[in-house]
Amino acid sequence: MAALCVAGLTLPALAQQAPAPDGAVMRDGVEGRDAALVPLDEALNGRLLWQDEAALGRLDRALASLAEDGLTPAHYRADTWRQAFAALPAEDAAARERLAQEASRALVQALDDLARGRVDPRRLDPRWEIPLAEASLPWPAIAAALAAGRVDEALTLARPEHPAYGQLRQALAEHRRLEALGGWAPLPPRSAALRPGERHEEVRRLRERLAAAGELGALVPEAGLYGELAARARPAGFDSLHYDEPLVAAVRRFQRRHGLNDDGVVGPRTRDALNVPVSRRIEQLRLGLERARWWLPTLAGHHILVNVAGQTLDYRRPNGETWRTRVIVGQPRRPTPLLASRVTHFDLHPSWTVPPTIFREDKLPQLRQDPLALEGRFSVLAPDGTPLDPEEVDWQNPGPVMLRQAPGPANPLGQMVLRFPNGHAVYLHDTPGRGLFGRDQRLISSGCIRVEGVRRLVEQLLADTGTRVDLAARLAGGESQTLHLARSVPLYLYYWTAYPAPGGEVIFHSDPYGRDARLAAALARG
């Protein structure tokens, strides 16, 4: 029976390992983790690992660095391997062999967790529909790094290479430095908003809060955290209580980085964001890194990405440019589903067939109260599209009827709808209620995504897919029609409360669907 060189034990011995705690949320059972040792052993081609204290010390240090990826080093017994080896009698070769096998198992688990995430989102959310990254690790390169004693390099080879992952790692490191410096103090409650140009004692605290987060444009009055640097730039006659233009600019930057309207007014939502402790931001970044590991390796270069938590849409064009806009997404009781699909076609001047949920929960109760509630705005149709007389329908027990609204200025789909295959009857669309895009929180719809500037999005899709359509002329004609893109475009409806936005910034959002707590609990379990 052959032994695994990476571990020093035979395969039957591997099968006797203890199960991981809380296997319900981990990606694989015991068998999956044991099987993962085989490709590394084959790549090592007889070379042994973990033969002395120095080698296990390097493993300890590398596993400890997993904190920089938002993982918990203790889950891989970081900082224990060298000490455990030193405690073994030199003549006990079997014990050393067992320890080497356990150390290899911990390393392979770390490599797999880096490559595709520690938690399986399908076990947290049975409705998960987004393809996950596959752990296609470069075993020959990993084995070469390990044989040369470069354990940290082996971990680097497993990390997602996407720039967004690096953004999140950098932001996590920065926020941990801020936490080590003491974080920031919350602003006290205040009923009135703080507006540019005002002079108030709270302005001093606002400066200190922004300076504590590294906003050096927010000049502080005395030495302290960032105080010396700020003092060098402070102009003569500086008034720390005046809400001046440099401070307004710092607040507006803060608002943009937290998904808020950048008006410079410190109202309730901006105050709430300022008062989120650094520990919560660190947690959001850790969760963002885990979400990144799930799917970033599968992300297409040319795509549409809707961040449901942030209520934004980013269109990544083939030339590398990104066009961003605001969107309206589903309210918490009717959330926008998370999925991956492809935009295939769009409808101009569409009619609106009321989705089943809206018909059942909204329209039908209205019609039962007042059968005249349709007011000529909707047609009543049989399942085959045959028109029905609304007055002849028993609205207490209507059967399988449909409501359809004709195209026009009041149609909730506006002038155009972008379609993509999915099982939720959701789509991207225009809206006549464009004033709603000015809200900080745009959790209003019943699951569909209303897009600000949707015409501009369609124009870019036409150009980028080589679809020859005179959009202006088609819209001016006023006719309902369906137009297919020459090439479909990948679409992702995803959920980030710490969003690695194109351009290098990480934007923080609230957690409107309450998805963070369960993921945080799963990551915390060993």
C-alpha cells in the first residue's frame, strides 16, 4: 500500500481524520478534503514536507497571514505546528509522521479556502444560482514553492488574481491599522442636519472623526491622530468650528464611499454611516473577501454587474471602461434574486403583464375591495391571451387570469426593458418614476431592477455587441418591438456590503436583506 509523501501516512490512515467542526457550512466533507491531498502528493513526486522545526515555523507564519484574507488562522492551527513538532520525542517517527500529515491537511484546506471560499453559499442559501469558482489549483507550482520552503508563495498561488480581491485585502489591512490606532469616536445624536457654512461645536468632532479614518483633508485643530500632518496644511486663521469647503469636500468623499448622496449635508443617514464602528467595517471587508472567492474567478471581462446591496449597476465595457448608474431594487420582503444570466434582447415600448406575486398580493386585494379599481388601465386576459370582460370575472375566485397594462407614459416599465433568462420573472427596465433615483435607499421594487439612464446602457450594449439598430428612430416610431443583441452579454445580480468598485475604491453599504450575519457566523465556526 503506497504512502502519501505529502503527509507520510497511507490513504486508510487519512480516512480516519476527525471531521471539521460544523461541516454543514463547509464546502466538502472529510472525503473531499482527503482527496485534495492526492494532487499535491503527485506534484511533490516523492519530496517530503515538514521534516524539521524550521519548515513548520514557515508554515506557522504563512497560515497566520491568512488573517490578511479575512480568514481565521486558528482554523488552520496557525502558530502551533513548530511547537507541536518540538514537543515530540526525536525517536518517535510515527508521531512525527502523523504531525506532518495533519500539517499538510491544514495547508491544503487553506489553499482550497483561498481559491474558492471557506463557506459554501449554497448551504447558506438554498436558492443560490450563481456558478461558483472551481479550485483548479496550480499544483506543480505550489509543490515547487513548498519544496523550496516558500509556503507564503504557495498561498499566493491560490488567491484569486482579480484586482477586486486585492482592493479588499488592502482595505482590510488599512482598517485593521485604524483599529489598532483606536478607531474613531461616534458623533453624538443631533436632531438637526449639519449643513455647509455652519459654525458649530460638532464640526470639531466631525473633523476628528474623518481624520481618524485617514481623511487628511478634514483638518483637525490639535495634535493627535493625524494631527501633525493636518497642522502642516492648516491655513492661517483656521476655524475648527466652521464647516468650511475642505471639510465639505471630505464629507462628500465619505458619502460617495458609503453609497450616500454626496450633498455634503450631515443628516441622519450620513451620521449613521459615520458612527458605524471600525470593527463592523472590518467584518464587512472579511465577508466581501469571502464573497469574492466564491465567484470572482468566473467573472467575465465584459459584463453587467448589479450590486443589489448598494443599488448600483456597473457596466464593464470591452475596452475596460466602466459605466455606473443608480438602480432601484427589490424591497426586503420581495428581494431581488441573486443570479447569473446573459442579456439577450430588449423590448421597446413594452406592455406590462403584472407578475404573479404583485397580482396576488397587491392587485387582487384591491379588486376584491373595488372591482372598478382597474379604471381602464389594465386589460384582463385568459392564460392564452384572450381578452376577458373585467365585470364578468369573479374577483373573489378569479382563476388563472392575467392583468396587462398597455405601453404608454404611465406604464411602469417605461420605454424599454432588457431581458435575460431567469426563473423569477425579473428584468432590467426603464421607469416613469425617475425622481426615486435621488433617494439614498432605493429598495422599492418587487424584485425587478429599474435602471437610471437605461437608454444610455442600451446604446452602449448595441455599440459593444455590434448590433446595428437606430435606437432613436425605433423609439420615435412608438411601436412595441423586440430587438435581439448580436451577442449576449453576461449579467450578474450580486450582493456586496463592501463593494470593490472599479477605480480602486471600496464602497460600504448597509445590509438591507440581512445576509451578512449568517455568513459571518458561518465564517466564525472552525
